[in-house]
Amino acid sequence: MTSTRFTAACIQMRSGRNVLKNRDDAVALVRQAADQGAHFAQTPEMTSLVCRDRDELFSKVGPEAQDPVLAALREVARERGIVVQIGSIAVKEGDKVANRAFLIDASGDVVASYDKIHLYDVDLPNGESWRESATYTGGASAVAAETPWGYLGMTICYDVRFAALYKALAENGASFLSAPAAFTRQTGEAHWHVLHRARAIETGSFMISAAQGGLHEDGRETYGHSLIVDPWGRVLAEGGTEPGVVLAEIDTALVTEVRGRIPTLKNARPFKVEVVPLIETDRAATA
């Protein structure tokens, strides 16, 4: 029988340019979460490496089978008997890199993976420029993975701005959704909370998102504020900007209750969009 109750932990980090140090930091924090009673621990996007320079990034990442962070967190999951979601690590895929998340069960086996679908290409008013598509290859499939407490919808960072993805995951059985991230401080201050609360409310789901936070070695500044939000849009737990563990008790029975009260998934109907052009009149004829 599937249990509805568990303790979730967001592992907030400030990953740098040293993969093995990032690995050790992640392992220590997941162990800390397990010691505090977590049944499920999620690390942020780019757990293994936060590095702006493309050449340096490529010199430090390899294929999935050789990734030291994935291997270490599989061992921790097995050691502590908890489910671990790696928010993402960089995995070499040909001449580009996949931004890939993993779900690891309590036996240490990888049961699901997800490649970030939406890539962040933007020029910000403060002069910062981001071109994820120059380095990363986008995924093509959404993933809802089974856990002991229900289905987890796996997404990453920028995906959180695309509501249709979360609706599709919820319609396919996901009770809790995730968007582990390395949000910039500027965009995080403006949108991080409202986007998470909106995705939770729209789908009647929990949102669990670990984040990178603070000033990184490569000069970027991330927002932090790891979040756990319930299906009613209430923030159950929130981090600051420092590395650490953010914990909350989850009861997925609340998903059934909230979706029963506001059945947006059930009530959704197909529709088409009619585009009506401006009707020009003959002003001279009507004068």
C-alpha cells in the first residue's frame, strides 16, 4: 500500500567549479537531511558544477556512467535508505551537454531521469547574457516518476515558467512537482515565489524545489530560497541564501482534497483560439 505521508528535504547549495568538492557538499547535506528524518531529499540544478566558461565546463564533465556525483548520491541513498532526486548534473552528450535530473530509489538504483526541456536564452537589463542553447541540448519528454508516496513530476529551473508542462504532469498522475533551480537573484526576487505558488495552485499539487543560492566562484549570483509549497499555495518551508537543509512534512492526501474542492484538471475543456482582425471602415462613407 502506498503511504501518503513523508518528510521532504530541499538541499540548498552554492556549487562552485570543483566537482569533487560539490559532490562532498551534496553528500554531507543529504546525510544531514536523513539524520533529520527526511525520507526524500532533492538537490538543486547543477549540483555538480556551476561554471560559466564553456571550455572549462566541457573539461570537467563526462558521460553519465562516469559521473562522481551521481555515483556518490546513489551510495548515500542506499546507505541511508532514502529517495534522492538530483536536481540536475551536466552530462556530456556529443558536442553539447544535457542538463539532466535523476531519481534514485532507497536501494540506490536510478529509476528515472529527465533532461531539461526549456533552455534559458536571454539578455537581461543589468547586462547579463545567458545562452543555454549554445551549450546544452534540450530534452523532448516530460517525466512523471513513481515514488513510494505517489508520482513525482520532474522539471528543472526555467521549466517553471511553462505552465502547460505542469498541467500535463498532473494530468498524468503527478501529485508533487519539482523545479530544482539555479535562478538568478534578479529574476528570483521578481518571480520565484509567485511561479511556484501558481504552479501548485493551478494543478492542486505540492511543489518541491531545491535551489542554488549566493555568490558563486564564477561570478554569478543565484537567488536561493528553496521552497516547499502545498496544493493550496501555502509555503510550508523556505530557505534563505546559505547552503543547508529545508524540511517539510508532506501528506499527498491533501492533493485529493484540494483537487476535489477546485477540480481545474477535471473541468478543463479543449478549445480553439479565434483571431479576429480589426475591421476597417470607410471613414469617408460614414462621414
